[in-house]
Amino acid sequence: MRKSKKKNNKRKLRKDIWIFGLFVISAAFFFGTRVGLKSYNIMLQMKEQELAAQVNEKQELVSELENEVNNLQNKTRLLGMLDSSVKDNQNNIYIMENK
């Protein structure tokens, strides 16, 4: 009877070590993935901020270009840029002189 108790205790001890080993492996996997996901999230946030800055930069450029186009659409400004080589005839027809 004593021999069977020893054998049973050894089996239980092996089983406990196996379970503890699996627990350690799963805990290490959990904390590893947790750290990995947090660092990946930080990297994505940095990329998002970088892209947002680029978008703001492009929007400012677009608004500047829109203002420039609106200014160029004004016919008096366009005629002022062309100097005396273009003449206005009856406010509708523009005559260009070749010199």
C-alpha cells in the first residue's frame, strides 16, 4: 500500500508540474502579446498623427490655390497682368495685339 501512495504522489507531482508549466507558458504568451499590441497601437497612433498633419498641410495648400484661382478669375486682375497688349472692347471682346 505504501508503494502505491508513493507512485500516486509522483504522478500527482508530475501532473502539477505539467499544469504549472502550461500556466507559465500561457502567462508569458499573454504578457508578450499584450506588450506587442500596445507597442503596435502606439506605432499606429504616431502614423495617424503624421497622416493628419499631412492632410492639414494639403488642405491649406488647396485653400491657398482656391484663393489664387478666385483672384485670377477676376477679369480686371487678369487684364492688369497682361498690361497693354490686350484691350477691352465693349466689355466682352478682348483684342490682343502682336508687337
